Amino acid sequence: MKKLGNVLKSAYLGLVVLFMYLPIAIMIGMSFTDSRSATQWRGFSFNAYVNLFKDRDVRDALIVTLTVAVISSILATIIGTATAIGMHSMKKRSRTIVESFTQLPMVNPDLVTGISMMLLFAFIGLSSDLGYLRLIIAHTTFNIPYVIFSVLPKLRQSSDMLYEAAMDLGCSPLQALIKVVIPDIMPGIVSGLILAFTLSIDDFAVSLFTGGATKNLSMLIFSKTAKGGVNTKFCALSALMFLVVAALLLFINLRSMKQEKEAAEQNKKVMRKS
Amino acid sequence: MKRVRLSYPYVFVWMPIFIIAPMLFVLYYALFRDGHFTFEFVKQVFADTTYLGAFWNSLWIALATTAICLLIGYPVSYILSNMKKRTAALVSLLFILPMWMNMLLRTLAWKIILAKWGQLYTPGAVLIATIYDFLPFMILPIYTTLMKLDKSHIEAARDLGANGVQTFLRVVLPQSIPGIISGVTMVFVPAMSTFAISTMLGGGEVVLLGQKIEEKFLSGSPGVIGVGSTLAIVLIILVIISMIIMNKVEKNNGTEGGTLW
Amino acid sequence: MKKTIAIVLAAVMAFAILPLLAACNNANTVNLLNWGDYLDPELIDAFKQQTGYTVKETNVTSNEEMLIQLDQDDCPYDMCIPSDYAVERLIAKGRLAEIDYNNIPNIKYIDKDLLEKCEVFDPGNKYSVPYTWGILGIMYNTKLVDEADLGSWDLLWNEKYAGQIYMYNSIRDSMAAALIKCGYDINTDNEAEINEAADALIELKNKNIVQAWLTDDVKDNMVNEDGAIALVYSGDAVWSMNTEDGGNADLSFFVPEEGSNIYFDNIVIPVNSKKKDIAEQFINFLLDPENAAKNTEFIGYSSPNTEVAELIDEFFTGNPAYNLTDEEKARCEIFRDLGDKIEMYEKAWDRVFK
């Protein structure tokens, strides 16, 4: 009975994974066709990759995307975590008010965020020469709420008594924060950071209206694919992106598993000694 | 109590300048033309049924996407949270990975498939790509919440004679509400306002509200931006209403959980 | 876990910031705001070799995006290639610099007739140099469409081909087809006429005559024979017929007898450009017959350069969508900037796309 349940569970997961990966697999497959357009198979070749590496626009856009994603997600994580901790100890009424305002950028259609930002930048005279700065400000702004709402549930689940106990045991408020609260909500912070990074990399609409001459990958893909169907160049780009992301995630995960294993063994030794 | 201060830089500096002020600009463009107050754009948006279709399309696609993502995603999160910790960490990577890939590229993948399948430029095409793009955003928050769930509660429920279904409905589900709420928020809001997906796959046969707004803003003339701003405000109000509903759900469940334990 | 993430992020950040610093040095760079795939990148390389100047290209997908970018005091671009009505608007707003033709001797290669046509939106040709031109028309698949049905805009409304027709998802272009079919001017500001044209487009939707309203996907779909008839720009038709470039030899193109829209994409220099002399040097470089021919083969749109016909592949000169006749040109009209009156078109268009 239990075995059957496990088989069913695995089968279900397998189906969902298939749904998630089949499109990507097809796209990767099409990156090896000998044709400019990804609509039909015309024999095997690496032409799409050659074209991709020759494309300076793609390289420039990749740099913009990464720079903006890294800087804005780190900024958003710092500001967002601090804000979430602050919000958690607010009185209920003021917290509700701040929470609803914080939700604004999430509630907002991203294109309206982009347009409103553009209006703001025009108003304060932040020149479109400074595309990087405009993109980083805009991305940080829409990332902060996502960090806050990743951290807040963790804060709700964690007990305030831990913080009080740490203070009773002689920690300063800052020490109590760093040594007790932050480790307790770390999964939330990490998923917030990951989410912020992902959203920044994925963003198209906000960037479109704020980036100006500074184009990220989404803006480039949109301007290129709107001009002529699906170029196999972008299938090649997807394939490479997939590889990099998979390798990166696997690496991070294996490292953390190894560390946990070591920690567990350490614990066992300590237990035996005592 | 001093912890409150940590939120001051955001609440009193960042938020007023970069969130509230820009929104006021949108409101200004909806209600003013060349510096003069006018209801012209509001009238234009509400006077006839012109924008009703786009509005309806956006609403049903967003609702269907959220419901289907929840239906597909919750069991995934639940199964993951019951796995051995190490296996779960590895398998969950499979669902995080697509989130790291560019959304336009993922949508392009569907364009290739749907073209072959002969289903491009249909509501179904837009729906399936929207579900595909947003599914990971449903799975991850629910999984994170379920993972944190205290397993001793489940054991206690079992010891007290609850069967599997009862345990799930009365212990697991109520405690995962915060995760569901964040998941629904992360799917419904962007699905409601998406325009890239329908631009790429809708072929003008499926027009969404977000697309209407984008077109209005890109055309650049003040009168048209006014209509766009008004539509944007309609969209915002609609999403805020859904937020209020979700907050209610969370609150109700929170007090119930409180009395239970 | 935490440490690893910190290390990885620090590494990525270091990698990301380096090019940011490098990008600041751009004294020898001119910025060009252009459509995607609308300039042979090899010409940018050649220009750099000849002069040492780098042309940095940024792409947009619509005239409206170009207008937004150029209509600001701190516009970072030194060159842009907007279409006719956008040039007209930019001139009216004082956003363009007068071109010094002393720096562009190659202007002598530009067709005098076409220059005269351009005076509609740029009197005296003071602010813009034609880059490409073409005519809005109908592309069709010779295997799938009866010859007897050709010739008129009515083909797009022909129920015989229901579900096989693509319209252009752009207000001015689809409205132009409908306006001419209804017997009106493509630049009309008469609300009743505009509404009648919109009703004609609504008919296309209600009767399911149109398979989809697309922009550039039209080309791929026509090549793959997913549809039989499409409203297109002549330049896009050329691309779709070029078998050497993955095109389909069964496709052809005609300009409807009722007349149509003739368009020009033109190089302009924003008024605040600090590198106007380099921009003019680049324009002159592009007008050189050899370079223009190379560029034309890359883009596939008709060139206003009189010397190009001799230098390009026969495929182009023999193509009905590239080699448009004087008679066809004479039937066509240029889009005018409608200013705020475009709102009437927007309203009508919203009725079509409910």
C-alpha cells in the first residue's frame, strides 16, 4: 500500500517535471538545427552557437542583466530583511498600513511600475545616460517587497521568545539579531535573495521603460524576436543559460549537503564523547 | 522595541520616493490633461464596453492560472516536504531551475511548440504558457512553509486517532495557508498584468488588459497616456481588492489556528 | 550554504562591475537608435577600421519607442532611423539637428524623385536622409491563391480565404488598408470615416477571416505556409521570398490598384548630439554605393541609392517587392503625423480589439 503510494507520488512529480522541462528540451534541440528560424528541423549544425557568440548585442545585454540582477538583489535583500524585522515588531495597525504600501509594487502591473518610474526619473532629471543607475534603482524597488514577504512568514513562524531570551542572557539587541533572529529566518532571506535575483533577471517591462540605451537580455530578446520569429540564436542562448543555471544550482546544493553531513558527523562524535 | 527602526530607511525614504511618488504621477496623468483636471479619460474607459473584453480576458486567464498552478503545485510541494531532507533539496532544484531562466525565452519555447501543434493565437496558448511561466512561483513558497511545519503536530494528530485525510485537512493545510497566500499572490498579480506572453502568443486574437496599457503608454501622446493611466488604475484597484480578500482568508485562518493549539 | 552563496555572489559581482567601469569610456563612440537587424554589423566594423570611431547600436521595435527616446532633453543618441511621420513630429518638436550636407557629399547618389517625396514630411530635406523605403501591400502564396482574386484590397476581406489571412498588428497600417478599401484617405481625421474603416476591420474579426494579427511573425508563418495572404511591407515580403535566406519561392507580392502607403525610414541626428560631425561622417559612409549595396543585401528593403541596383544580387532587382515601379509609387501616399488626432484612431482600434 505504502509502496503504491510512493510510486504514484513519484509518477506525479515526474509528470510535472516533464511539463516543466519538455519545452526547454525542445528549445535546446532546436538550437542544433541548421536554420536561422526555429520553426523546422534542417539538419544538425552548431551555426546557432556561432551566430550567438558573434553577436555583440547579446554579450552586452548579458552583462547588463547580470550586473543589475546582482547589485539590485543584494541591495533589496539587505533593505528588505531589515525592513521585515522592523515591521514584525511594529504595532498591528502601523504594520498593516506599511504592509499594504509595501504590496504596492507587487500589486502594480510591472509595466506601470516601469512607466511610473520613467515619469519619476524624468521629473528628478536622472538622465537616460545613467541607464545602469536607473535600472538598479527600479529593480531594487520592485525586489524589496518580495524579500520582505519571503522573510515575514519566517518571522511569524519563529518565536519572539528566542530574541528576548538572547537579550536576557546578555546579548545586545544587535547581537541578538545577528546571532538568533537572522539564523532563524535564514531560509526566508535566502529564498528572498534567490527570488529577487530571479525576478531581476526575468524582468522585462520595468527595464523596457527605465533602461534607455542600457539594454538587458529581456529587452534584447523582445526587440529581436518581435522583428522576425524565433531565431535559433535564442535557442542556443536558452541552452547555455540552462546549463549554467543547472550547474550553479547543483554546485551550491552539493556544497551545502556536504557541510551538513560534516556537521552531523561532528555532532555524533560529540555525543559519543559525552 | 528598537527593532522597529530597522524599517525606517525603507518606510520613510525609499517608499515615498520610489513607490508612492511614481504612483501619484500615474494618477496625475489619469486625471489631468495639460495641467487641467479632467474626467475625460475616466469617461472614455467606463463609458462603453470597449475595454470590457480585455478586462475579462485578463481576469479569467489570471484566475484560471492561479487555480491550476495551485492544483498542480500544492501536491508537488506536499510530496517534496515529505521526502527525506536531502532528496527533497535535490528534487526541489528541478522546480527552482526554470525560475532562473529568462521568462521571454521560456515563452519562446512554447511559441515553437504551439506553432507545430497548430494552437498558436488561441486563448489556450496564452493560458498554458502563463501557467508554465508562473508554476514555480506557486511551488516554492508553499514548499518553504510546509518544510518548516512541525512534524510533531502531525504525529500528535495521528496518535490522537486522526486518519491521513483528517490530519492533512486539520493540521497541514491550515498551517500552510501563509505559503498558499504568498504563492497565490506571486502568481495572480503578474498573471493579471502580463502583456509579453499575450503579445508573443496571442496574435491579436487574445488581448489582455496589460497589453492595452502597454500599447497606450508606448504611443507617447498625452491623451493616449491618460487612457493608459486610467486603465492601469483600474487594474491596480482590481488587484488590491483581490489582496484584501486574501488577507481576510489569512486572518480567518490565523485565528482558527490559534484557538486550535 | 550561506558562505558558498556569499562567495558565488561576490565573484559574480566582481565580474559584473568590471565591464561597468569599462563602459564609461566612450569618447569615440556614437550611439545609434535603430530597428532590430536593420544595419549590417560588418559595416560598423568597417567604419571603425576606417575612422577609429565605434558605432553603438540600440534596438527598438516601434516608432513610438523612438519618439519617447528622442523626445527628451538628455537624449543619449547621436543618430536614429525613424519613419516619415515620426520625423515630421520630431521636426515639429524641434528635436532634430539640421544636417550639414557639406559633410555628406554622397547625398548625390540619393534618388531625386524620392527626395522630393520626402519633402512632404521634411520640407527642403533639411533634417533627414532617406535610408530605406517601401510600400504597404499584400503578400500571397501563388499555390494557394487564385490569380483572379488578386489586384485589390478586397482580397483581405475575401471569405474564400477565411482563416488564412494575416493582418498587421499596428494601428496605422491596418487602418490604412481599411480606409482605402472604404474609399477614404489614409490620413483622414474625419471620425465617421475612421469608424467606418474600423467597422470593416471588426467584420474581419467577426467573420473569422483573419487567422491572427501579427507583426514580424507574419514572415515566418507565410514562409511555413501556415497562411496564404498577409498585409505586409514590401521589405518584409522581399525577406520572405529570399530562398537563400530560408524564404519560400512560392510567395509573391502586389500593390493594390486602389493605392497604398509609401514609407521612408530616414537617418536623423538628435538636436542635442555632441558628436554631430561623426554622425554625419557615418551617414556619408552609409551612402557610399558599395556600402549601401552591402547593407541592402543584408536588410532586403529597397534602397533610395541610385547606384545600388547595379551592385546587388539579381534576386533583388528581379523581385516585385524590391523593384517597385514608378507607377506603383505614384499611387501611394505618405503617412502624416496626426498629432492628437491619433486618439480617434486609438479609440476606433480599441473597438476592434475588445
